Amino acid sequence: MTDLPPDSETNPDGIEEGKRLMRVRGTSGLSLAERLADRLHRLTWRTPIHGMRLKGRYPLKLIAVPDDPVLGNAACGQALLDGQIGFRGEVRAIDTLDFARPDWSGAFGAYVHSFAWLRDLSSGATRAAGATVAEGLMQRWLSVHGTKIDGAAWSPENWGRRILFWTAHAPLILSSTDLIYRSQVLNTLARGARHLDRSADKAPAGAPRIAAWCGVVAAGLLIPGGDPRLAFGEAGLTRALHTGLFEDGGVVSRSPAMLLDVIALLSTLRETYAARRLELPVVAGSALARMVPALLGASHGDRALSSWQGGGPSTEAEVAAVIAASGIRTRPLRQSREWGYQRLAAGSAVLIVDAAPPPVARVVDGGCASTLAFEFSDGPVRIVVNCGGARAAVVQLPATLAEGLRTTAAHSTLTLGDSNSTAIHTDGTLGRGVAEVELSRQESDAASRIEASHDGYVRRWGFKHRRQLLLTGDGRELRGEDALLPDGRKRNPGATGFAVRFHLGRGVQASATADGQAAILRLPGGALWQFRARGGALAIEDSVWIDGEGRPVAIQQLVVGGEAPTGGAHISWVLKRAL
């Protein structure tokens, strides 16, 4: 285990007051020329020239078989033994799984093509029983995709993950005495590594590109004659980490769920080095040491993740397995310069605030307009949440609802004019809106205070949104103020409607008081919190939350609504523990 002091120079835990956090990497998505270049690159996969490039010496065996440090889902493993393969509520019978004519979602396809199910199978089956399932699926996959270089099956990301899973779980897929089958697996592995040599940098920045380069490095370590590839792969992985991570350890997509994925990738890669009795390169080790505090900083008292940028909370078991695999022991990162999540903790309470612009379209597809939203928990109970899960929801969720989870209204913050603080385009990318966030933070023994503002409503409505949050030192009271301040040249005649939303956690029951300005919140376990607001009318409405397994859960939300005249508006509120 590695101990890392979160306040050390290698893991800065502070932010300058008044510092502006700006999108400095551009706001647009991929240009037409870039999209055409990517399409052309994929078309070259089908050419004889690319096929010639994949030819070469084929390995007779692997140099070593690394361990997989991350525990899989034993229930999914048992389902595989029972003849079913499932992911996020989407289930297929193994016997009828048709690789030639896929009828599944993209997420399910990635689970199948990456062979991530091998991790689950290893966790829920003996080697003998698991090998029968694994080799059967492998033979069917090879018959369709072993030589056909096309589509999702041969994407750089899936090949990178596949190399990690094939090598770590080689006993499940290479136990057969059929020498032709074994040769086919190893030959395909070598061809996939050569394919990655030329395509890893084409994967999207962040987790996909890091996964691709992890595959190149693993191939260099475990396929005979791989020393030149290893040096090449380590250089590529260094670039991928530089473009995919912030200096404070956050991932550029700003999704805690994706950061969890990257930590799992590097933890798995470290075991590949260990199998060769080598150390993980310093650059990768340093990145891993920065990522874990950042991830913990976005976690609640229930030890699961907060819901941001399309990711759900994941399950407590999944988060714990990845943290254990990382080998990093540290405290949560409380303040981040680029990752953008501010964490306040006092008593048993934890407050997590999104105090940065959304991720730019160039580095993530499906980002959310969540600036200045927050989540709040008391011990293991989540009191205020974001709906979350736009990318993590089960396939049965209607597409319109999944897209709705990305909107500002699906987050616990203020919406103005029934619009998003950052535009969400029909193609899934983010458009104009929040360009900068100004933040200041003060702390004392009595209380911790954050004040932040964003310009997402200035262009359209002529207002800046400022939010102040104060958590008392005992964690029993959270005070807030949301202000709409006139800014910019835009001036709309009349009043503009606003709504400040507080989506309540699972099992939290809200009851309005007689005066209509407050609500009593009954938490699972019996605790009582009181909510009171001024500056708008309080209503209790239905909402939805996506849980750690991607399933929709019916919840309630508190909505403080009103109209802002041209001079602006102020809404104050307080959450106070009553019992």
C-alpha cells in the first residue's frame, strides 16, 4: 500500500480565492475535417495494406500471466455459468448471442467485446467451470471478429481492454488442449497489438485512449519480443495520461465514474508489470496516486460516488474493489483546481459542489449542464442528490428520459427560464453557456463557506447565477443563497421564471409545513431535517434518481420557484438537522 498525504506538494489541496476556472481547451466538438479523418482512418482498417501491417511472428505462449487486482461481480459470474450474459439490465442468452448480427446497445456491446465479463466470471466460478463458458464465447467471437477488422469489436479502446482481460484471465481462455484454438487466440492477440500500435492515439481522450495505450504496454510486456513495443507504448501512455487527466488527478470528462474506470485500468496494468517483476513507470504511478484522492473527494459517506457528468454512484462494492486494487491509502481531496469538485465535510455531513464549467465537447460526448449543483449527505444517507446516470442507466430507460438526465433541471441547482446553463445540442454535445466560474472559499472551526458564480445565463437572460453555501462546523446545518445578478448587455423586459431544485435522496420523505414555506425531511433510519426557504414558493414534486446499478428510482424533489425582475432575485434557504 502507498501512503500519500493529500496536502503534500504532489497533491495540492487548495485553491486561490477568487480564481477563475475557465475552459481553456476550446468549446467546440470535433471539426468536420477531424470527423472525416477519423472516418477515413477506420476505413483503412479494411484495406489490404492494413491487413499486411498486422502480419508478423505469432507467439507460442505468453511470457507471464498477471493477476487481475479488481474483484468482479460474482452474481454476473454466476449468471454466465447459468447461460446468461447481462450488463446494466440488458440480458442475453449465451446460446443465442449473435456476434454477426448484434441487436444490443453500445454499452452492452462494449462489455461483450472488451471481454470485461471475464473478470466477473473469474469471481463467480471455478477455473474448470469458467473455462467452459469462456472458451465457448471466445470461439464464437473469433469466428466472427478474429479476422474481420471492423466496427466496435476492433475499436482501439476495446482492443486495449481486451488485451488486459485476455492476459489476466488466460487460464480461462487458454486451458483447452486444442492447439489450433490456442494458436488462433494467440495469433489474434498479436494482430490486435499491431492494430493498436497504429490506432491507439485515435481513441478519444480520457479513459478510451488510456485503455488503448494500456493494451499496447501490456502486449509489450507479455508477448515475446516486445521490448521495442514496450518503450513505444510507455511513451504513448504518458501522452494519454497528460491529455486525459488534470494535474489534480481528475479525468477530463469530469465524471467520477470514468475516473474510477481509469484507476482500475492503471491498477490492472501495474499487475502486468509485477508479473514481469517490474515497477509501474513513475508517470503512471504518480497519476494513480493523484487520482485516488480526487475520486475519494467525490464520494459520500456511504463510500459510493456522487452523480456527475452522466455517471451514477456505482455500487459501494465496485468502488471499494477498485480503491483496494489501487493500493493507495489517502484522504479525500477537498479542493481541486481543475477537476472542479469542492468537498466540505463536518461532523457526519459531506457536501460536494460542482464549481467548474462542464467538460468541453472535444473531450467528452454526453456531458451535463450541472455547474453550481451540489450533493449533500448525512452519514450513509444521501439527502440532496443529482438525478445522474445519463450514461450509466439501464437500457430499458427511455432515450428521452436518459437525455433529460443531462439537463440543469436534473441537478440540484437553479434553472432560469426553463433552460440549461449550458446548451445541450441534439447531437449530444454541449454548446454555449458556462465559460467561466469564479470561486472563493473560506474555512474556520465554526463553518466552511463557498461562494461561486457562473455566466451561463448571461448571454440569453442577462443574469449571472451566484450561489453561496455555508456548512456549520458540526455538520448539522447547511445554509444557502442563490442570487440572480444583472450582468451583460442582455435585458429582458418583464420577469423571468426561475426554479431552485433540491432532488432528494432515495428514501427521504418530504412533508410540507402548514405555512407552505418549509418541509420536514424524514431520512431512512429516523433522522429529521428541516428545510426552509425565502424568496420563492416551495413545492414538493416527483423526481427520479439512477442508482449504482443504473436502475431508475422514484424520489421527491423540493422546488423553490418564482420570477426574477430585471433587477434580479435572491433566494435563501437552510437545511437543518432537527433530530
